[in-house]
Amino acid sequence: MVFDPSAVRVHHLDDVEDYLRLVTRHPRTVDGTAHVDWEAAAAELDAVHLTARGLLRIGGLAVDTAAGTACLTGWNAECTAWLRDRS
């Protein structure tokens, strides 16, 4: 994949506040639990990057949001979730 890094819109998850901003801006509620609406996020973002520090600070932590309780699960390493093809 070839892309211009300065043109990529990335939301970095480095702390709880970063995760709360993502869930609050793009909420999807399922059975009273808040999640990220990835399709809505893809309309504004190209990628979401979870840092190693973010994994330690956010992973498995339940946080209250207006959409319900959110908990970042299923991410077990620093990584980037690419939401859109920029080619």
C-alpha cells in the first residue's frame, strides 16, 4: 500500500479520553453497551491506531458514555485498523 502519511486521517488511541472521543463521536449501542460505529467512523477517518500505551491504559477498561458502558475488547497488540482504502 502506498499513501501520503500527511493526507491520512488517523484517530490515535493513546488514553481513555481518546477512546471516549471515538465512541462519543461515532456511537453504536447494542443491548445497552456502547461500541464504535465503524461505518460512521470511516466517513471521517481513514484509520484508528491503538498505541502500546493505549492498550495498557484502555484495554478491558469499562467506561461510561452517554450511549452506555463502553469497553475496548478484542485488541491485544499495538495496531492500526484501516477503515478506508485511500488508493
